[in-house]
Amino acid sequence: MGCFTFIKVMMILFNLAIFLGGGTLLGVGVWVTVDGQSFLNIFGTLSSSVLQVVNVSYFLIVIGAILMVIGFLGCCGAQKESKCLLMMFFSVVLIIFIAEIAAAVVALVYTGLAETLLTAVVTPLLKEKYGVDKSLTHIWNVTMTEVHCCGLNNYTDFDDSYWYKTWGTYPEPCCKDLQPCNSTLAAHSEVPGCFDQILEEIKTNAGVVGGVAAGIAALEIAAMAVSMYLYCQLDQK
């Protein structure tokens, strides 16, 4: 087996795995969207404490669809020895790679700006919808309980909110589940905001996050290099 044939086979198998993985994620995402209750019944505590922190179904659908497109382009491009499909594969992976680099730079350099923008958007939402919208309230309760935080910045995010005007207290996580959670107890509890707490968790696990990011980047670079190698070799055939 020549070098070209070996790399071609590896390219096909690798992208077939990506395609199948993407299809699995897409299927799970559709399942959660269409029949979320049965998903919660099967996965129980895990789903209620973690998967509901974000709208996981749409996230899985988007990621699954992207992976399926990448896998299809790479697998078919290598199998059919199509320069067009290989170049499309290279372009898609390159765009994703550049977007990841840009997102990492923005996250590192503009953390303060991100906090300001989130405060401008999330704080009014907390004041208006917390205690009114059951889904939003549940998501925030799970987040504050699991992450051990209160609001986006601190307990003052709930000042003049619907919740405070209705009940005269802050959410229990703001006072470490002590009651009644008034302004004095909330200030004394010194529970950090969720933005700072999540940022601190990321910094604490920076090694793991960095390792995963480096691994993904290495795979993307390798995929681009292999696709370009096959593309160039086709010119010589």
C-alpha cells in the first residue's frame, strides 16, 4: 500500500467517524427537542443538574450538523478523489479554526467587555423574568446552586426585581440557603456572581481546558494538512 493510498484510507475512516459522531449528536439533539421528558427520565439526575443549565438540544443539533458536514466532505472528498470536495473540507475546517482562535483571543483580551455586555443584557432579564418565566428561573436556580453563585455579578442584580418585589427576599443561593435571605444576610454571605465564579472555575482548570483546546487545534491542523496533501497529489495523477 502506497503512502497516498494509506493516507486516503485514514482520511476516509477518520471522517467517517466524525460523520457518525455528528449524526449521533444530531439525533440526541432532535430527541431532546421533540421528547425531552423521556430523555430526562432516562438520564435522571445528570440531565436535571447539568444538561438543563444550557439549552443543550439546540447546541447538540448545531454541533452535530457541523460535524456531519465536515465528515461528509472529508470522507467523500477522499473516496471520490474530488478536488472540489477536498478544498471545501479544507475551507470549512480553516474557517472553524480561525473562528476558534478569534474566540479565544476575544475571551482572553475582552473579558471585561464581555462582562459589561452580559450585565447590560442579563441583569434586566433577571429583574423582569426571574420568578415569572419557569424555564429561566429553573435554569438560574440550577446554575446558582451548582456553581455556588448569585446573579450575574452579585445579589444586587435582584434589587427591584419581580422576585424581590413579590417575596421581599433574594433567591436562597444568594444567602447560602439560609433564610430569610434579606439584604443584610446576602451581603454578609458574600456569595460571588456567576460570571466571576465560572471564570474562576475556568482558570482553575486552565490546564485541562488548554490541553483539550490544543488537542482539537492539532486535529484540525492535521486534517487540513492531510486534505491539502491529497489535493496536491491529485494534480500529479
